[in-house]
Amino acid sequence: MDKAVLSVNPIPRSYLKLFFKQSDFSTGRKLHLFSKDEISALREELLKEYKGATIANSVSRLALIVDTYLGLRPEELQVLKFEQLVKY
């Protein structure tokens, strides 16, 4: 193990609060709602990438394509089985 790497931060968190504001500790979350046109453009781009992707890289793109149609949370998308997908 490299001796230059510290396993534990030597500065306690309470001392960091003396020098930094609480807002400096977190980046916050910004939400963006996509319009129908933006979703359509995203789907087209994902389908282009999916057709040219290798098998190892195609799984994540397929998940994103399915998500644009279903609007699932990441946890719901991860447990989705292939048999559960139905073509309408």
C-alpha cells in the first residue's frame, strides 16, 4: 500500500464546519423535466447508439430506451425482467 495515501482524514468534520458553510458540503439536486420533443430526440439518439453498440455496451442503452417509454425509477428498471416487456 502506498504510504502517501491516508486511510483516515486527519481533520475532524466538526472543524471543517468552522471554515466552510453547510452549503459547501453538498452540491444540491437540480431537476429538469424533458419536453416531448426532447424525449423524442433523446430516443432517436439512443437508438442510433444502440444499433452501433457492442453487446457489452448495448444493455445500458436498451435500459435507457425502455426508461424513456416507461418512466421507471432506476431501482424499478434494474429489477425488470426481459419477459415482462410486452410489445404494444
